[in-house]
Amino acid sequence: MSKARILVTRRWPEEVEAVLAERFEATFNRDDRPMDQSALAAALARYDAVLPTVSDRLPAAVFERPKLTAKIIGNYGVGYNHIDVAAASRTGIVVTNTPGVLTDCTADLAMTLLLAVARRAGEGERQVRAGAWSGWCPTHMIGTKVTGKTLGIIGFGRIGKAMAKRCHFGFDMDVVFYNRSRVEPAEAMRYGARQLDSIEEVLAAADFVSLHCPGGGANSNLIDAARLSAMKPSAFLINTARGDVVDQPGLIAALSNGHIAGAGLDVYAAEPQVPDALRAMENVVLLPHLGSATAETRRAMGMKVVENVTAFFDGREPPDRVA
């Protein structure tokens, strides 16, 4: 029996690529260059499975070719707003993701951003590297205390809960959150958190706002100019979710006008492009989408895809099917 033909759109950890090569007739992107939509559409017409990442855009147009060969898209990542899932479903293509395995590392990175922007760590590191530090003094680079402050979380799923746990039990923070569905109070209290009825209530209460909701759809520009204006002038926005959750021009305006104190960002609206205005701001910490970037997590993500695709071609239900 012939092996399923799969395309892996970017380079993955070597251990994962080795398993894929053993189980399938695998084609790898050895140059590790992002594929354009034309190439992705061609891949859907040629391979039995396409294994994309967040850097691969699969809008409805890539599913419009006649006689698509692909039967499954094994997404390397928990977020899948870069894939038009409805269009994939209409053509009979299954879509899977990789939940669970990147929870801790993404929450760790959100905590890193929160601490870095509050304590001006990015500014300080740049100053030392530039040889511009003249020595300790009482008024030098004064930041914001984190311990005991209020954290507001938007989206209380796995990562939101992990962030709440770190902030409440590690930094004695009061945690409030908004979630589309109701969370049992006893469950929320496991993480030292309490649910509020609206995003606006969370934004008004929080000293730090951390976003942990999916991107795309109704969540596009969820944090718009009006909601940014609901935040305290002393508050900071942390985004490790998806870039399109935040109205980027609105954020730039809020930061420029002093409507909020700063931001820590790992994701952007049009990656890898980052607006010059953000790059010029000292009160913004910018990271290159590192939320899941640990060796352990990237391997685990890859093996999740292996499990999903293997199950599918074995005639079993993929464990992480989203469509």
C-alpha cells in the first residue's frame, strides 16, 4: 500500500521531520522560505496532506481549484485563523491543530513581556549595549511595580488560565477576566481569578491587560481604539494571541498620545512587518512571535501533527480536529 504524500511547508525540528519521512512520502521545504498562495494552492492539488504553519495564508481562494487532492491540513500551531476553515470544509478537507502542548511556554512568554515592559527591561538592555549607562542613580529608568497589581485577561482558555496562575500565585496579583462563556466561579478561583461581565469592565479595572483569545472572525480588531481608551493611562497591553486581535493603528495612537503606558507584543497584524512607529517606541517591548519557541514545545507541536495525520490516514478520527 502506497504511503500518503505530504508537504511540510516550513522546516520543523529534525526529530519530527524524521518521523514524517518514515511514515509518509514527505516533501520538505529545505530552503525554509514562506510559500505564496499560488504555491499553496498547487500543493493542495498535488499532495494528500499539507502541513502549514502560521506563516502560511490559506484563504478561500486557495481551495477553489478543481480536483483538489488534499484530504487533510495538519496545522502546526493551536491558532488557525490563517486558514479559511469554512472553505476547507466545503471541499471536504479536514483541518487539525495542536492544542495543549504550547500552553505553558506561551504563558511564560506573556509573563516575560509583562515584566519587561513594566520594568523597562528592553530600554535598559539597549542602554547597556550602547555603552550609554553612566551608573546607578535614584531616578534612573523608573518602572512600574508588578507585584500586587491587577491583571485583566481577555480569553480564559488554557493559556489565559496559565497566565492567571503565574500572576496570582507568583506575583500576588488580583486577576479579573472576560470570557465569552461563563466559567464556574470555583474553577476561576483555582487560578485566583474572577469573571467580569464585559471586556470594558476588565479593561477599566486592570493595570495590565493580557490577550489570550483566538484571532480572526469576530475577534478581528477586538481591542479597538474605543476599548483602548477604556484602559487606564497607567496600564499596559500584552499580546501573545494573534496580531489581528488588536487594532494596530489604534494601538499606535493610544501609545503615542499617552492613553496607555506601554505594550508588550509578540504578534502583529501583518507579520513579519512591524510598523516603524512601534519599532521607534521605547515603551513597547517587541518580540518576533516567540510564544511557543522552546525546543520541547516545538517538538511536541510537530508530534501532535504527526498523531493527527497518522490517525486520519489510518482511518481513525484525528484527535485535534477543528473542521
